[in-house]
Amino acid sequence: MVYLGNKLKKLRLQAGFTQKQLAEKIGVTKSVISYYELHERCPSPEVLIKLARIFHVTTDYILGIETKQFLNVSDLNDEDIQFLQHVIDTLTSKRENNN
């Protein structure tokens, strides 16, 4: 079982945020982020939504319900999205051929 605190810490570190920086982004104190990461408190639904937006993941991903992380391509043009799809298809095909 993946705990929300572990997932949150992983996402925070991957994004290069300190606890204080993340706290400022969502409007809480650094100690609240620490409580979340230590499994001593759970974020409200509103905070979960803010976290999901900051990290470009779903709330289900943060909660450990969904295991796949999605890419946010909303700021990319069609040509860039097609390029990424080609790369994904190539990597998927390569992995399938190795199995």
C-alpha cells in the first residue's frame, strides 16, 4: 500500500520543491506539509485538488488509487503531441518485443 505522505514527498522532491515552497503554493504552513508526509494528517479535498494541479497528476494518483502517472500536454501544439505519441509507441513496441 502506498501512503499519501510517501507519494506527496516523492512528487515534491521530483518537482524540486522544499516543504516551505510547496506550502506557499497551496496556502498552508510548512508544518502542515510535514504532517502530510509523516502520515499525521490528511489533506482536505480542496488541498488534494491543488496538489494534483501543481504536480500535473490526478487526485487518485496522489491517493494511491491510480498507479499510472499521466503527462500534461495541454500546453503543447498538435505537432509536439504527435511526436510524443510516436516516442511512446516506439518505446511500447520495443518493450513488447523484448518480452
